[in-house]
Amino acid sequence: MTHLVAMNPYLRDWLSLLVRWLHVIAAIGWIGSSFYFVHLDQSLRFPADVADREAGVGGELWEVHGGGFYHVQKYRVAPRELPDHIAWFKWEAYATWLSGFFLLVILYWLDARSYLIDTSVADIGPWTAVGISAGLLVLAWVAYDVLCRLLGGRELVLAAAIVGGTALAAWGNGRLFSPRAAWLETGAMLGTIMAGSVLFNIIPAHWELIRAKEAGRDPDPAPGLEAKRRSVHNNYLTLPVLVTMLAGHFTFLTGRDHAWLILLVLMLVGAWVRHFYNLRHGGKTHWWMLGAAAAAVTVLAVVLIPDGGSTVPSTAADIAAGKVVFAANCTVCHTLANAGSTGAVGPNLDAVKPAASLVVDRVTNGFGGMPPFAGKLTATQIQAVAAYVSTVAGR
Ligand code: HEC
């Protein structure tokens, strides 16, 4: 399997496309229902009808959507009689995690040498790297679960602990994995916390409600309240996880010094924006909060403006340095007469005669079957190899 997927870029591309498609759809379903239900909870009004109140309804909401009116009621704990048909919301979460995990395996674990590891960051073997990557997912869930238990009722302290833990994870991952993998791993850890809450906490709490009703007991409200607490945490994690997954594709961020700090700022902005909406749906709109988020991103963008230097050097010394970089990194896959290489995994560079800017782009970001070298090679090395290839190709 390793061999098949690592060696067959065509198959890998198909798998990657289809599983990404599934992952994005499932995540839209999951995050969409998280947004919806937290919005609903924040908007509930005291029930108008006395009979409803006596029946245990704690809040209700009228909604208009899709050409009709909906009247939704939330019971304080459970209705007197269990209805025959109840809709559950769990496969969105499971499908998101499972497809995400599968992507992690086919993209990063099966080709750990190219994608997960960066020997200039940490010289670890593929199995070690995969083991650490898997272990961190488990560790994230366990740490979060323990913190929730220890810090019952102290949500602000818990939030600070989660931010601290996330910062530590982002920093640590940046010292273990390639820049892109480091961001993805951090997002995957948070995603695992979210899915873990659904699997081990929220869904079991719902079963407890149902079993109690079926046994004719009064359900214990505690598990339901804990489930609600964790689903609110999940709601705050949605935007941070999404930005991690998306921003990991941008080397202008992941390839920077202190990339973990950039990631942390983006995640905090995401949680903050989520908070704005949760307050707004509860009837308190603070536009300045969105302004503050926009200001934070602007400041970040200004701080990170690249310092010019993007012209490709082409002195004889640069070209000579580029030849060395090419010999060490590119000959296995590419044919280039000047380097005496006959690799046939990628295009024959003598035939392609790529411009320096194309080489910089492909080497930095990778493309199709070509792995990215950002992080593995320095910007200077990439420019040198680009100068070399663009000068000698076809000659
Ligand atoms: C693991 C194999 C592999 C390695 C190592 C590799 N490449 Fe590639 N390279 C590819 C493949 C495959 C493609 C074609 C990608 C596609 O278009 O889908 C490619 C494409 C390219 C292209 C773009 C060609 C075009 O016309 O689209 C350039 C330029 C290039 N590689 C340069 C390099 C340089 C320079 C290095 C060394 C730093 C390197 N490659 C290392 C496999 C590799």
C-alpha cells in the first residue's frame, strides 16, 4: 500500500481529491449544525404557552426558512414521553474526523519522508514521525478531557489552559515536523478533541437521556449539561481548526520564523469572531469586536510583509551553489543533462526548460507528484537551484 500510493502519483491524486471532497462536505455539515444549534440556543425565548412550560419546555424559537415557519422548542431535560422518531447529529462529526484522518494517512504518513519530516527541523525517521503524529492526536484528547474534568465550572481558566496547550502544540509541532505538517498536525489535534467530545461525551449523554426515559427514570441533567458545555467548546474551535487546515497550504505563512505564533494569532482571531457571533445571536451585537479582528489581521499582515529580496540571483556562484542543491535533491526524479541525472519520475527538465520563477514556485510549494521543499531548503537554496536549472536546462 505504502509503495502503491507513494509511487503512483496518479492514484494518490484521485484519492486525495475524493477524500478531500468528502472531508469538506462532512465538515460543512458538522460545522453548519454547530453554528445552527448554538445560534438556536442563544436565541431561545421563554415559552409563551403555560402548558408548554408545564410540560418541561425551557425555551422556544420561531424561525422562517425555506418557504415556511418552524416552531422549535427545547426541553429543560427531556419530554415526558419519548417521541418515536428522533433525529441525531453525529455522522457529520464522525465522517469529518474519519475522512480527515484518512487524508492525514495517505498524504502525510504514507509519504512521511517527503511531507511529514523535514530533516532541517528534526532528524527523525518516518516511523518515529508517524508514531509521534498519532500519539499527539491521542494526547490532545486526553489532556483536554482531563482539563475539563479538573476545571468544571471555571470556563475562563479552562479557555486559558486550552489556548496555552494549543500554543505549546503549535510550537512543539514546528520543532518536530515540516512547516506545513506542523500546522496540519495542530489542526488535527484540535479536530480530534472536537470529535472525541462528540464520541465520548455528547452522544453518550444523549443515550443516557434516552435510556433513563425508557427505564421510566428521571434523567440526570448533569451529563446533558456537560455535553452542552463541550459542544460550546467545539463551536469555539471551529474557526481556529478551519484556518489551520487552510493556512497550512500557504508557505508565505508556514515558512516564516515563529510560524507557530502566526498560527496562534490566526486561531485566536477565529475564536474571537465566533464569540462575536455567539453574543450577537444572544442579542448583543458588538461591531467593534469585528473591527478588532480585522485590525489584528491587518497588523499581522503588515508585520509579515516580506523584505523584498525576491529577485532570482544568477551570479556564477549562485549557479554553482544551485548545482549542488540539485544534485542532492532533484536528480532522483528529474533528468537534466548538465547534472548528469536521468530521473524519470518528474518531467525532463531539459525538455521543459523552466523559467526560474516556475522552478522557485514548484520547489517551494510542490505540485502534483512533486513534494514541496519549503522548510527543507532555505529560500537562498531554492533561488540558487532555480538560477541553476533555468540557466542550464536544454543546454
Ligand atoms: C519525488 C520526485 C521529485 C523530486 C525529488 C523533485 N521533483 Fe520536480 N517534479 C516532480 C513531478 C512528478 C513533477 C510534475 C508535477 C506535475 O506537473 O504534476 C515535477 C515538476 C517540476 C517542475 C515543473 C515542470 C513543469 O514544466 O511543470 C520543476 C521546474 C521541477 N519539478 C523542479 C525540481 C527541482 C529543482 C527539484 C529539486 C529541488 C525537484 N523538482 C525535485 C517530481 C519531483
